[in-house]
Amino acid sequence: MILNRAITITSLLGGALSLVLAVIFGAYIPALLSAFLFAFALFIWKYGYLLMPHFTKAANIVEVRGNYIIPASRDCVLKKSENGYYATRFLEIMLYESTVDKSEGEKRSLFESFEKALGSLKHTVKVSFLLSSIDVSKYADDIKTRRSEAETRKSKMNAQNPDGIRLDREIAMWNRLLERLTTGERPMEIVAYASTTASGATKDEAVARVKRQSQEIKTILSSTLSADIRDLSDLEMLRCLEWEYFVPEGREELLDEVF
């Protein structure tokens, strides 16, 4: 199976080789080829997850991962059973509301909306959250450095200097930011996704059923949670499948896989 990463690495190697040939022979054609390959590698690395499903579907390429089958459409995961097939789809949940800055009434309303969403679901749904705490110490150190620089500039000024008022405001701003970082609740990085499974006597029947289920789940969750829900495919979908067994070790690894 041709993966985005393999195409990206191949393009980078081809671009580097073309660039070396352009330098050695002073030819413009290898230089143009290297520029094209480097740009193509960047495009595949950034947007390959959108392009590859169309390519695999057109070429009818099927990927087999142990007991699981990734169809050419690369928008679900299939598994053979005694009575037919199981199909699973993954959905990304983009939440925009938090209870941190809400009143008790708003918090209660948000919890009620979540309970309403769960009560409205007609099919079995698995909702997963990946939580990673954000280390605020480096941000606090940066703010302290900026505050110290402002205080140093202020100490070197005359009392009548009009810029002193501006520096007082800047120092007060850094103090407020530092207080918010050190006294508030520790911020968290949250990645949320859902999965649902349907069965069928054939692959097509299982895929058709799970698509209908995922559409119903998207409608219910988006309306009750005020969240954006979208179907995952290709590498994003496979990443969620791998997270069922192994999650990112740290926040940096999580950001590297998601953002």
C-alpha cells in the first residue's frame, strides 16, 4: 500500500538528487524538476490525507492490517465475521465550549446538553478523549523575562519621561498574564473522537449501514453539543484505530500527530 509518507520521502529524495545534478551540470531542467518535487512533497505531506482516498478508490487498492480491511474508499474499517462483516467509522468531535469560565447555571446547562445527546443516540457509540496537560512553566518564564525587561527600562528612565506610563501599563499586563497562568486551572489539550460499528451480510451492506449510523450521530452530537463533527478517513482514521492500542506518549508527540 502506497502511503503519504512513502510518497513524500520519495519526492524529497528525487528533489535532492535533481538539485545535486543541477549544481553539478549547471542545467536548469533538473533545477525545475527538483523545485517541482520539493513542492509536491510538501503538498503530499500537508494534504495527502485528502488526495490518497481518491487515488486508492480509483485504483481499487485495498489495505489489509491483520484482521482488519481498509477498503479502497479508506473511510471505514472492515472485519470479517462468521455471519458477514463489521464496519466501523470514526468521527472527529471539535468542542468549542468549556466549563472553566462558565457560571453554575451555564455548567448545568452544558451537562444537560451532553446527557441529552447521549440519551438521543439510537446506536452504540464509543466516545474517546485524549487529554494532555499543557506545561505553562515555559510561558511563565517568558512572561517573567519580558516583565523584567520592561522593569529595567522603567528603572533607567527619568520620572518625567512620558514613556514611563506606557511601561507601567505593560508591566501590569505581564503581571495579569502571569497571575492567570499561575493561579488558574491548568490548561489541557483535548482531542475527542467517536466511533460506531454496524454489521451486514456483505461488505457493501455493512458500509452502507455504518454510514447511515454515523450521519445520525453527527446530527445529534452537533446539535446538542454545539460542536463540529466530521468523518475521518485515510491516515486520520487509521490514527484513531492505532490509538485504541497505543496513545501518544507526550503532548509534543500528540501535537505532531494531530496538528
